[in-house]
Amino acid sequence: HIPIFNEGLNAFDPSQIYGTTFSPTRPAGDFNIVQQYESTAVSNYNGITASYNQRVTYGFTVQASYTWSHTLDEVSNAGGEPYNGFTSQQYQYNPGCLRCQYGNADYDIRSSFNASVVWQTPFKFSNKWANGAFGGWTLSQNFFARSGLPYNIVNAFDVISGYGPSFPVASINTFAQSSCTNGLSQCVPFQDPSGSPVNPVYNIPALTGQPLGFNAVTNQRRNQYRGPGFFDSDFSINKNFKLTERLAFGFGANFYNIFNHPNFTNPDNFLGDSTFGQITTTTAPPTGPYGSFFTGLPSGRIVQFQGKLVF
């Protein structure tokens, strides 16, 4: 069991935007935000992994694996820091029902592929200069590919008083996924920074600032929408040049994100923002010259040259 917390026990709705779901007055007048903590949340994981391994054959070593999985829970990361930035909700969608939001975990990745290839070139030359220049190189490359991370749509129009998260998860009574046919005033497509549309597209009947018929606690399932997938590949090449019997000079280069492939974060999920449904930022790669998952790594290609003495 993992902790689950509920910040809406003392929430109220003076305008009755949500009908009778919330009281029109604060249930406990002496308190503002009342919280409930329980160590009762559950999680569930099912998956299958296929792998392939080839040991050194003509200098080649190959490792590859593919995983299909489904992870469900009621709160991710034990209710601590958000796993997936601002798209992770760590509170109860329905303050009156602790079990109503069991669904896709914040880190539910349905498909994941990882592979690495290492080639130690077997070339030998009779000429020592040719052999020194072209023989004995080691080339390696890795690949990371996965499906997108899940998220929910939040209603930024309405505020529930006494509710810690400020904005509730939106009800989707009045809009659904569809193709965008009526222009940006009524259709808000996902867009990457270059302006290219990215599916899915949300058809909003009226994006004018008033509640869009949100008259009940959300009917969204936990994390029912998906952001863009992720792909990254790094390549390295290196060789040790013998200087003396005990000393060698190592030279090489590392190409991080060698294909210069952009990877985007989830779209703005706050219904009411001017950028709602648009993807405005890229996500950092998992590897770089400063180490894995280093904060602030640029998302584009990075080339690093290295030299070292080996003795």
C-alpha cells in the first residue's frame, strides 16, 4: 500500500457550479483546507518483455528488448513530487470517493524499446600506419523509444473554495476528441513549437471563459489522454593509439541525440489557458556529456570529443 491524500474534505461551491456535489457553504467553518491521508492506495502492473542478445560475432555485440506493459494506481510516486511535471495530479479527483480515480499511473508507458550495438572492427592491415589509422576502432550506438506519458485535462475556469489544488480535473461532458474543422476559435489542436499539428485534437464547443457545462465532479478516468512518444539515439567511436609499450593515447567522439530528433513534453492541459492543447517545450534526453538525466541538458544534438592517456 502507498499513501493517498484527499485535499477536498472541506471544499465548498458557493455558486453551485457543480450542482449538489459540493456544499454551498464551508462544511467546517473553523477550518480552511482539511486534508485526509490514508495508507491505502494500491497499484497494479502487468507486462511482457521480449529480449534478444547476440554475443561477439565478427566483432558485433547486440542487445535489444521490447516491453509492453500497463501500470495502474490511484496516486503515483507515493504522493510525493510529480512524476510528469504539471500534468501529474496528486490529489483526489472526487473528494467524496477515494477509489474513483484508479487508472493509468503517471508513468504508465505501454511500449518501450531499448537496444545497444557494439562493433569492434576486426580489420587488420600489414602496413603499420594503415593498421594504426583504420584498425582497432570501437563503434557503439544505443536506441531508446517509448510511447507517450498520460495526463488529464484540468478545468482552469472554475475554482472550488477550500480545495487545495485550486483547479479541479475537468468534466468532459461538453467536448470530445474529433478532427479540427471549425478553426482555432472552436477547435484547439495539439501543436509543437514549429506549428505542426499533433493528434489528438479537442473540439471545444465554446472556449469563452465561462464553465463549459461542468456541473459535476469530473467523469474523466485517471490519465486517460496521451502525450507524444519519445525517441533518442547516441553514437560513440573511439580507439587507443599505442605510443609506447605501456602508454597509449585514447581518442574518440560521442554523439548525443545523433539524429537531432526533437522530443516534446505533454501539451498544456489547463482548459482556459491561451495555450491549451499546445506543446510549447521539448524534453531533455536521458543521456548527455554531463551524465544521465542531468538537469538542463539541451534537447538537440551534442558532439563531444575526448582524448586521454591510457597506461
